[in-house]
Amino acid sequence: MNKFIIGIDVGATNTKIGLIKAWSYKVIYRTVFGTRNYIRRKNILIKTLTSKIESLLQENHLFKNQILAIGLGLPGPIDCHKGIVHFLPNIPGWKEVPIKRILEQRLKIPVFVDNDVNLITLAEWRLGAGSGIRNLLCITLGTGVGGGLILDNKLYRGAHFLAGEIGHMPINETGPLCNCGGFACLERYVGNKYILSAAGKIFKKNNLTLEKLSLLSEKGNNQAIKIWQDVGRRIGVALSGAVNLLNLERIIIGGGVSLAGKPLWLAIRKTVQQRAMPNQARQVKIVRSKLGLDAGILGAAVLTRERF
Ligand SMILES: [Zn+2]
């Protein structure tokens, strides 16, 4: 009998649900809904998830015993062994929620939970830009800057499942305060809204988007090119530290900002070559992520498979 995995990727903006063939990782059904309506409405979000899963089963004429498990990614610190969400920085209202237990009780299907960026990292490592690589860092550039690590062929979670937060690596001794309580964190310079606010000051406009900024730089606008070079240099500085510390073979970069084009990518690569130690710098390849919007749900499926 064919077995399937349900992959769920809860993001601050959208929640994606996919039905995935368990052995081929083929995504055969997708559905998306907006998450913003569920801020401070945790119970309603959980209820929506269960009803979407029930209707996914119905629409695809599946019985629960055909589902190997549900893999669930959420954007925040999570105890992946107990399946408890500590909190979600961008979806207020979640605190120490035993989501694994709640969903398993309601759905009678095994549930595995992890941080969303860990799942993207698993997916890129098994199925995407990191295939066959034993030591890699995957970073996602968006509103937040996340990171996941594969070290010695295994997802590295750290002592309390909190490793990989490259977005909160300080890149200066002093600097602007970050949401996390620290200051001069990488995210504070290269998170979407900080790029846009820096660009807004230069262009004296407040309706800029990252896409417009990329278009401007593609057309040769020097100010836009400089903004992307500054972003790339800062990312490169943080990555140089990671490369020296971990002797990575590959760095995979995804998320909206990674689509910015040449000036960004040149600056990232050049900075790592200049700032990381020569041997480590020579051995690391910096590439774009491959799986795009499916990475989260595919990672949820990879997580499930690794647990069985
Ligand atoms: Zn921070």
C-alpha cells in the first residue's frame, strides 16, 4: 500500500500543507492559507490545522492508516523531542504549547515537530542544493534571518535544540538593538525591513520593495547596487566566522533576499574569500537554495522519514 506523509510549514505569513509520497518525496497535493488572522488565536489556528488535514484526507480518498506521519515546522524555538513549542516570535500567543500531543490526540496520527529552518535545512541537504554534503550551513534571508547546520552528516541541534541562529550572530562590537535582546546581530542589518528602511532613507521613498530594489540594481542604479553590496558584505562577514569555526563544505542561501542578483552574491562570495581563513575559504562553496517554496513541507517529510 502507498504510504504518504503530510508536511506542514507554519510561517508568520502563510501556512503550507502538502501531501507527499513517503518514498519518492513527490508532492501530490498542496494547500495554503494566510496565518496573519491567527495572531493571538492559537487554539483557532490548531483547529484550522486539524480540519485542513481532515479535508485533505477526504479530498484525496485516504484513510488515516495510509499516513505514515505528520511533519510540522514552526517558526521559533522548539523542543523537538517532546514536541513543545517554546514560543513563536512572529506569531504571538504561543507559549510552551505541547503541539505534538495535542495534534496526535485529535488526529490519531503520529506527529513530528521541529523548527522551520531546521526542516528547510534537512530538505536542502537530502533533496536539494546540499545533496551528498556532510558539513553545511543553510541560511534563510527574510523578515528574520535563520540558519540550520548539518555537521558530520547529521542535523546539529545544540544542547537545547536552539543551534543555528546565524541571524543573531553579532557582527559588530556595538550596534543597533535587536528583537532578541542582543545588539549588532546580523539580522538587524540584513533582515527585510532593515534593508528597506536603509533604502528608504537613501531614495527618500517609503513604498520600496525588495523586488523594486533588485530591479533598480539590475538596471545599473549605483545607489541600489551599493545597498546590495553592503548587505552582501555583512552576510559575508557573518559567514566568514561560521566558515572558520565549522570548516563548512557548503553554504546554501535561500529566502526572498537571496533573489537579489549579482551585486549581492558577488559581495557575499568576495567577503568570505577575503575574511575567512584561506584554507577554509577555498574549501567552501556558496550556492542558492534549490527547493524554493516546497522546502518547508519537504523538510517535514524528511524529518518524518528520519524518525522512522
Ligand atoms: Zn538578535
